[in-house]
Amino acid sequence: MSMNRRAFLKTTGAGLMAAAFPVSLVKLAFGGEGSIPDFTFGYISDAHIQQIKGTQFVRNWDMGLIRAVREANLLTPRPDFFMFGGDLAQLGKKEELDHGLEIMSNLRGKVRYVIGEHDYYLDLGKYWQEKIGPLYYSFDHKGVHFVVLNSILTYDKWTYETWPSPMDRMLAMARLDNPKGSPFMVGDQQIAWLKKDLAKIKQNTPVVVFSHSPIQKIFKPWNFWTQDAEKVQALLKPFEKATVIYGHVHQIQYNQIGNITFQAVMATAWPWPYPESYSQLANCLPKITVPMNRADPFFERDATGWQFVDMKSGKTAIHYQLPDNQNRTVAYDAATGKPQDMKYQDYSRRIPPQTHF
Amino acid sequence: MRNSRFFKSACLAALIGLGFLAISFSIQADDFTEGDLKRWNQEFMSVVATGEKLFHSSELGTNKVSCDQCHPNAANTHPETYPKFQQQLGRVITLSEMINWCIQNPLEGEPLPLDDAKMTALLSYITWERRGVPLAPGKH
């Protein structure tokens, strides 16, 4: 349901701020349907705060996160909570995590965090756990069971026996196209925990999993991939309404595998190419994904963004907030049993910038 | 005496002439071997490797940002579309100019001279990662 600008300004009483940081004027539906009351949560991801030296940080990435926080603060009614989807830091440094958390502290509302590989591979999550919290956990909110996974683990041999120093390991994992990289995985210990966690949840309870990497296999060379994805998918199979929301890929992606809906969130830092634009290797980008518009590098926030999610009827609809671009909504469609772009899903509606090469 | 000196000079001239002839045969354009091909390819691939290193290093700019942060495997650089009308600049440019735009803006660095060995290395790596894709100059 849309809302005109005047009504929005009246509601927020923040005319000046809204003029400076325009937010999509979407009124959130709070009608309630069935047993799940309508609610929304905000989602910010992949900030990649990068230290140059001392108190100097890369301005471009800082501005992405600052802008997302400012825009998210204008959402009304307020989302119930926020998620941060991982890769707060670029090289896992305390300075980067601290600076990222400082920017995030301006966000009004409770924030929960998912860890990304850029946060992890310097000290293996030590500082993260001191400052932010556990690497995997679950919580319940208004009839929905939410699970946060640490999906960016890998083989012990790669983590513990390959690199001369923690920073060498961090730099190796930070390079997306590194032929000496290693595939992400959730790992058996965490999968055993997940099994136990889900055992107490009724099968008609909506379950939403937050992970950094896709819990599906799209393109291994860039780790758009989780090695043991099938094991996690098997645990989600009994649930009538299961959803996985992931970061890492810095682009709009969505998919449906059996009963599980997959949706990616945008980065605030920079966009990544779709795997098809690397002409030397095949990829498995989900066929139903309508790509985001090809980035215009001359507008540094183009093809970045943040999003809010509504949980109407227990399935997710992601409202992508895309600065310098058209906002998009990808929502689960009960009729087709798949997530759909609300505007561009039909081939005849697609536009030239959605062509990537 | 005079005849013998003339004879010696003539022999020397003939030898020099033959020498030139031999050299000119050896640099005939179509006379190269498998070994030559291998060496030339190695020369090219060593420059590609230099380009790959530069592309993944923070030495081109001043803010530690590297090209691969936005362009893994040099993807989304579409070298086959250059030269093209770069609508944001309002003129037709080559890929080298776009590389310099990236060095100056996201990397906050100084542009490279267009004949700089580093520029050649970057072009070599970017084009190598796009090998086999048909040329499409001007494409958007």
C-alpha cells in the first residue's frame, strides 16, 4: 500500500530530514492475517568498513553505512528490530569493527548481528564475541522462529595450518576471486546444534534463517556457495514456511528450493558483478532472479542499498531501498510458491540496465 | 700485389653480403618456431601475471582499495565494449581512460600515463580474463 509524500511527512514530522534522505514512502501493512501479526524488520549488510591508517577509513564505504542508518531511522512505523548481515569490517580489525559499531550505534532500535568472513578470519571471531555476541543463536519473535548461523567456516586445515600469520589468512579470505580460497561451510558441530534447536519448533511455525553466505550453491569460485548447504536444507525441509536470508553476494538474488525460499540482501559498500559476467566459468544463478540494474560507477551508491522485510502471512517480502536507483520489492507469492519481483518478474517488463555482460 | 688486395676486398665484401643475406633470411616474418611461440606466450602471460598482482594490490591508489574489490576476476569491466561513448563523460573513450577513472575515483590515486608498463599489465590481465568474448565496440 503506498502513501503519498505529504501524509508521510505529516506522520514523521521529519520533513527536513526526509528531504535530505528520501526514503521509499511505503506504509507498512499491520492488518494481521492468521496467527502471525504483521511486523517488519530492517536489514543492513556488507558495510566493509576499511581502515586506511589511524582514524582514517575509506570514505566511500563509510558513507554507504552512514546513509543506510540515516534512511532506516526514518522508517515509520518503526521496524520491530534490525539485522546486520555480516562483513561489518573489511579485514577483521578491531579499529574497523569499532568504527562500524559506532556508525551502527546511531540506528534507532535493537540490532542483531550475523558474522561474515571479513569479520572472522583475522582473530576467528574473538573480538566479535567480546563486543557483539555469539556467532550463532536463535530467537523467537511474534510467532516466528529466527536462527542466525555462522556459515563462513571452512576446513580446519585451511584455517589453522595454511597461513604464516592471521593477517595472511584474513587477506586470503578477503580476496573474493582467490584461487587459494576455501569453500564456506556451517560445519557438523553447528548443524548438530541447529537440529536440536529446530526439534522443539512446531512444523507450522515460520522459520527464518539468517546467514552470511547463501545456504545454496551458486558459484563456487566467489564463494556464492555453502559446501554443506544440503545438510542445512534437510533440517528446514519439515517446515511449512522456511526462508533463508543471506548477504555476501552484494546483489539481488532469489530462489526457491522445495519449501525453502532464499533471498539475498544488498551491500551498503559496493555491488558485485553477477557470476555470468565472468565469461570463463559456468554458474548456477537461480533462473527466477531478475538481476539488479547494472551499476553506474559514476554514482558511488548506485547498486548498493539496504532493505526492510515484512512478514505478512509468515513469508518474507523484501523491500530493497536502492539509492540513485528504482526501489524494488521481492515477495513470496503463494500462488506460484516462489518469490517474485513485484514489478519486473515478467520478461516483457524488464529493462536494458538489467542486462549484465 | 694490387690484384691480391682487390681480391681480398672483394672476398670480404662478398662475405659481408652473404652475412646480410643470411640475417635477412632468419628474420623472415613467417619463419618462427614452436619455441618462439612458447616464448612469446610466456612473455605475454608474465605481463598478465603482473597485471593480476596490480589488480589485487592496494598500490595503485592511496586508500588501500584495490580493483578486485568491485571486479572479481576483472568481471564487469567488459573490455570488449571499448572504445565506446562513455555517457557520463560525454565522449568516446578507451578502456585505459576508464581504468584511470577508477584509479582516480574509487582508489583516490593519480592516473597512470597511458603508455605506462602498469597500464599495459592491467589491460593485459583484464583482457585475458575476457578472452573469447566477441568484440562489441560501442556496446552498452
